[in-house]
Amino acid sequence: MTTINERQDEIIEEFQGFDDWMDKYQLLIDMGNEQEPLDEKYKTEQNLIDGCQSRVWLQADYQDGRIHFQAESDALIVKGIVALLIRVLDGATPQEILDADLYFIEQIGLREHLSPTRSNGLLAMVKQMRMYALAFSAK
């Protein structure tokens, strides 16, 4: 199994293939579209992330000491951002998630190219994923 940092490095490499931000947005949208749709039963108020302008549902399941994330958003770019976060953190242990330095966000230039509301949404998603990790690490 690859580490969180190996997965971040893969993403950084993929994004380095594009100079133009329109192409990077397209890559994000494609990543979001490739994601499995979230089961309707998980689209609950409880799974909605606070602090996101668009609606984002995040479901976390804990199996064999690892956390598995599923998510969906009704906004294309946000869906892509969630897909990236899941790609990096899915299947990691709670401790790995809590210790992770998500440097890929800066490296691919995501933070500077997102609107302030989307940037806040990104931080809210990361925070929510860490909250799940914290909750599961206590079990």
C-alpha cells in the first residue's frame, strides 16, 4: 500500500504536466467525475460538511484499523477537490491522517487558484476528515 506522501507526490506530478490553470481545472473536474457516486443513504444532513458553499457529503467508515472515505458534491470543481483528498487519505490509519502534512495543496497551486469560499470549503473538508480520524483513533 502506498503512503500518503507517495500519493501526494503522484498528484503533484500529474498536475505538473499542465501549465494552464484551465487544464488543471479540467483535470480536477475529470477526477471528480471518475469518482463512484455516493449512495443516496449517505446523503444526510449529518454527512454535510459545514463551511462549504456548495453541498458536500462525506461518509467515513472504519474497517480493520483504516478509514475509508466516500464523498460527493453538487459542484464539479469541489467534487474534484474531494476526489483528490480521498485519493490521498483513503485507506490510511487514523494516526497517519492526523500526522499527515497535506503539502500537495500548496504544491499544485490549489489554494492560490481557488476562490476564498472554495478555499474555505477545502479547509473544512480536511478538517472534517481529521475529525473522523480523531474519533476513530479513540475507538
